Amino acid sequence: AVIVDGIIGGVGAVIGFAPQMAILFLFLSILEDCGYMVRIAFVMDRVFRYFGLSGKSFIPLLIGSGCGIPAIMASKTIEQDNDRRLTIMTATFIPCGAKLPVIALMGGVIAGETAGYAESSFIAPLMYFIGIVAVLVAAIILKKTKPFSGKPAPFVMELPAYHIPTVGNVLRSMWERGWSFIKKAGTIILLSTIVVWFTSFFGWVDGAFTMLDESQMDCSILANIGKAICWIFAPLGWGDWQATVAAVTGLVAKENIVATMGILYGSGDATVWQTLASSFTAVTGMSFLVFNLLCAPCFAAMGAIKREMNNAKWFWFAIGYECGFAYVIALMINYFGKLFTGALAGAGDIIGLIVAFLLLAALIYLLVRPYKESKKLGVKVKVTK
């Protein structure tokens, strides 16, 4: 079982994404080799500077729509350390290919069974819009802090003449990126999948530690961990251990959220959709979806962040900032959603709503406050007689 569900499943998850990644890398290599990608960064530099980012940040953000790992690796082209760290910390806010199954699953829950095409088709574009806004908001907030203060580095990049890309350069670039993805992402996903499999199918039944079947998932090690920490997510509207475990397994690979929910919510006579519909409302479903889109990425992307940051302090700051930002946004979605739908009940929801308003006020303040280092950034001219 460990070979089939753990090892083969872990390697298969990586190999399953390899063709899509190869196609993505192929087209990106063509755009880079013909000289067009550099010009995109040059054009976007003027826009991105309003949000504290460099024009070179556009390339990692674009790549991030396919996978966060090459997006993080693409930040190497940014010379200025602050701009590069800022790009690394915000690149994974863009929904990647692995998050699309989660959007599809929770989109159906949010729209409801009776919703038509017009009501359900807006959810996926909305998630991409939220991701883009999150990048800009997070960048503005971070740029106004002391560690990230200062103007973005001047955009200095050679603009090569347009030319027909050579087959050798394109294939070589595609192979190098693809092999790096398989080698670096595959090892981390492989090991973490085995750990998740073991904690999901082993636990205590009647005081004895034994292997479990799918009907005994609530006795597993992972279920006990979920029950111990589910209170943390109660303010977000989904404080049950099943949703908590799904979010935790999403740290291994975001597509694991769908597989985990299929197991945990698929037992019994009801279907997965019926169980999810009874466990989530449109508001709490949106809260769950946004949190998992904005929080820390999968283990493989975390490994890429650690390598690119090359500093344990910056790595943990990046992970903590992403999780904290996602938690605040999901909390506001939950309580503001309850307010507008008339679902507030009890003193706990009133207190939560007050906290949500305070967080919104703090967020607005962080966005509009002036740069503390603005005076230091000015050019001083001394006139001598």
C-alpha cells in the first residue's frame, strides 16, 4: 500500500504535471529567445513601480500562473535584494495550475447546485483577480516597512533585436527548467506524500495502534492532529477537523485538498457534493478557498523559497507573512459575508465582526500611510559659494 499510494502516488503527482510544465517552459523559452519577454518587463516597469515592484517582477508573476516553483526561480533575474525578496513572497499569490482543481471543487459549493452557468463561471476569474490584487496590496504594505524601504532598482536591461528563436536554445532551456522542476519538486513531494499517507492510514482503534481503512479516517494520526488545531480556523468559518486536515495536506501539494476532501467527505450514503454543501455555506466556502489560494504554497515551492532566500530568517518571515495575510483576508470574508447575508448569530459573531472591522482599518492604514524612509530617499544638494 505504501508503494502504490505513497511512492507511486507521489512520483505520479510530479510526472503528471511534467507535460504541462514542459509546454509552459517551451513557450516561455520561445518568448525569451525571440526577445519579446524582455520588452514585456520593460513596458510593465512603469506600472509596477507604483506598487513598489520592479518591472522584472512581471515575469515571475506570469510564470506563477503555471507553477510557483519556476516563478520563484525566475526571480534570480532581479538584481536588487529587496525587490527579489518582495517578488518571491508575492509570486505564489497568483493561482497556479495545482490550485485549479480546488477552485473547481469549491466553486461548485459556492455557486450551489441550482446555480446557472453565469453564476458559477465568474468564480475562477474572480480567484485570479483576487490573486493579482493580493500581490499589489501585499507589495505596497511590505514596501512601506523598513526592511523593504527604498525605491526599486533602476531598470537596466539590454534589449536584444527581434529574431527567430533557434531550436537548440529553446529545447535546451526547456529541458533545463523541466529537469530542475522534476528533480527539486519531485523529491520533496515524494517524501511528504509518504508522510501524509502514513498519518492518514494509521491510528488508534480501541487503544491499539493499527492500520485503518477509509471508514476509520477519524481515528488516524492526521485526524487527531486536525482535531487539535481546528480551533485555529474556527474564526474563518470552517473549524471542523476535516477541512483543517484538507488545508494541512494542501501544504504538500494543493491538489491534495481535493483528494483529501473526497476521502473525508465521501464516506456514508451522501455524495461528496452533498456532504460539502451541508458543511460549507457560500461564505465559508469562499473563505476556505481564498485562504488556501493565498496561504503558504506547497512543500516544493517552500523549498524553492528557502533556496532562493538563502536565509532561514527570511524564509520563515515569507511563510509567516503569506499565512498571516491569508488568515486576515479569509477572516474578513467570513464575517463580512455573514453580515451581508444576515447570518450573524450570537455574541461570538459580533466580536468577530468587530475584529474584522479593526483588521480592515489596519489594512487600509498600512496601504495609505506615507513612506517612513521618504526623507532619506531624497537627493540632497549642497550649494557652496
